[in-house]
Amino acid sequence: MVFGLSKMKNKILQFGGSGNTSYIDNRQLTVVNTMHEQFARMKMNGDYEGIAKFMLDFSRQIETTHPLYPDYRYKVQETSRGLFFYHEPLNPDAAERLPLSYNISLRVKKDAHSGNKSLGELFQTAMIRQQNIEIDVLSLQALIGGRPVDTPLLQDHIEGNEWVIAPPERPEPLKLSLIVTTQSGDTETILPYIELGITDLDEEFKCYVLNNNRQIRAKIFIEMRIPMEWSYDEYGRARGTSNLKLKINPLFEKDVEANFRFLKFFNHSESAEKITFMNLETNSYFFVADRFQLEPVSSDLGENLRILEQLYALEQYFNVQFCLPNDKMTADDRKNIKILDCIRTKNPIKFVINDIKLQVEGKQGLKNLFEKVKDGKINGLSLVQEKDGSYGLDVLGTRVSLPFLKDEIVPKELRVKNINALRRKLESTADDEVVPIELIPLGDREVQQWYRLP
């Protein structure tokens, strides 16, 4: 059959094999172009809106070819190995009524399974260590509503691809406090807040490894090893043997509180009966360690702990933060710490002196002094010095501001040296004359020095 154009408008001649001629109305004739031709024509004409509509219509046509349309549609995504067809429910009712699942046949690669006795242990290890499980996929079939459904090009993605089972995320760390119970029954909360999470397992010794390394701003890092199997007491508390390691976060190596709590833990643990981890969210016991192993610390633990406890108390009282020195504290640091601790505890500093030298102004000053003398001795005398303004004390490079400070020295009992000579001098003393006085402490010569704030 041959078609030819005629001079007649809107007509096409058809010459049949029998020699007959017929006419086709051109207005009823549809010429079909290929997809590429339509795309090229719209691009040449700059019809980008038409291109977008065309691509959208084409995508919708693919979606509606799904065997369960209008409950499901195909969703196409381009991958490195070509196109992948997803099954997507079109509404929540379809997803619930016809749930999507996959039936997979797989084989775990030998390297990934080495050292594990069962698949359960393998998945547990993968979750804890956040490692992928390498597998070979033997077959994969999509099921919707429990019935097989065609997934175009699925086999192309199965063959030649690397397949893994991604582990679920680790459980969120537990919010705990660490409590030490001594043999006398006393309890002390050493770490009031830690976020302890499982991070590894020790297959050789059959124990879990937990730490708080994800708690970036924690002042102390703790690692805890607990057995995979433990016993429970009559209160339902998990009990067993634990191995504990504590270290100060490098960000807080010179922090007073970090060092104080670190040494405090070891000091209490020396006589500890048990170490308990309390769940702060449920107010229940997480784990009780009746037997535990600790790494040793320095031999001068007691002295260092005493100084750190004092510094930590001063930080809380004066709302300051000290920075521990690389070397030993200076004499001025120790002196000022004593003064600040005297203010905090409202206790005096006691020391022994040989004499007290002071100056009395004029005749009236001497009279006032003699009024306190009885049998050559003075009782109830105190030496007071007041400081105000921008006064402060420096401790370990930190300024502790004291807007007002009263310094008072209170001896127990004093004797005025050369009191008779001073009495004879009284009448000849001018009002503006400064007379030196020397006082000698009696008995144990102990003197109390008080520092007070208003």
C-alpha cells in the first residue's frame, strides 16, 4: 500500500494494490512522534514548561503501571547501577492494609561471622561496635500484603552489588550516679551525673564495656566492664564483679573539681564494701559491684585530697574557679588559702608568736593602754585592721574579690614590756608623739587571728 499527497486540501491519497484510489481525511489523522522527537522539538522551541509537564506525565504513567495501583505506585530512583523501582503506598490506609515487606535469602560472609557462635551474637556485636554485617544476597522478593509483587530491574541490583546489614543505633546512654558504700555503711556520691553507654564487648572475658566518652564535657571519663551474665539479689538489683577505670578528661586536667572527685573516689574505694550505679531517671539500681578492681594512684593521696577538698569548698563559697599549677603551690598561695578558709569556716588561724610590736600615739594612747593593764598583764586586747574597697586575695592566679575584710588578732594574755618605764614617760609624752610598745605573750603564746566579712 502506498500513500501520496494530493492537491486536494486536507486529503491523502491511498493507492491500493487493486488500482483503486481512496481518500483519508487528514483532519482525522494523528501522527505519532517518538518521545525523543517530542523532547527535542520542545527544547528547540524553548518550551521548558512543556518539557516539565511532559516529564511529569511520563513519570506518572510509570507510577500507575504498578499492579496494585491506586494503593501503591512505583517510585523510580537513579542509582550507580541504573534505575531502582521502589514500592510506595499512596495513603496510610494502603500502607496499613497492605504492608510492604521483603523476603530475602542471604548468606553471611565467613569473615564477618568469624569468632561468633550464633547469628544472635553476630547481630549483638554489630550493634555494640556499630559495624556493618557483610552478606551475599541469594534472592530478594518484594511482598505486599503477604503476596509477591513484581519489582522491575530488581535482579540487576542484586547481582554484583556489595550488600551489608547496617546495625541499629546503640541504645541511649543511661543517666547514672556513682555511689560508694563503705564497710561502716556510710555512702558517698562521688560522681553525681554520668551518661554511661555500651560501646564494646570483650569476647575473651565475656563482658560488656561501658563508658561515658560521648559525654564530651564530662570532667571524668569512666570505663566499666561488667559480665555478660550476672546475678540478681532479692531486690532485683544486678550484682557482679566489675573492672573500673577512671581518668580525668584532658580538657579538665587543671580543674579543681575534676581532680577532687577523682582522688575522692579512690580514697573511699580503699575501704569500700560496694560500688553502686544508680539510675537517675528511674531512681533504681542499675548495677551493684560487690567485687571490683581499680588502678592504683599516687602514694600521697591523702594530702592531695585534703588540699583539693579545701580548694573545691572555696570555689563553691566564693563562686570562683581556680586553675591548678604545674608545680607546687607558692607560700603566698598557701597563706591566702588559709585566710579564705578562715572566712568560709568562721574559724580563726592559730599560731604562736614571741612578741607583738605596736605604736601608741600620744599621752591619751598610753592612758588607754594602761587602763587595760592589771597586775602588769593585759586581757581582752585585740588588734584590728579593716580593709575595704577593691581589696582581694590572689590564689593560684585567680583573684578573689573581698569588698570588706576585718583582720583581728586576739592573744590570750599579754605582758607589757618595760611597763614601769612607760608609766614614768607618760607625763612627758606629747599629744602627737608616737610611742613604741612591745607586748609579750604569756603561757603557750598562742594567738588567734580572725578574718571576717560583713
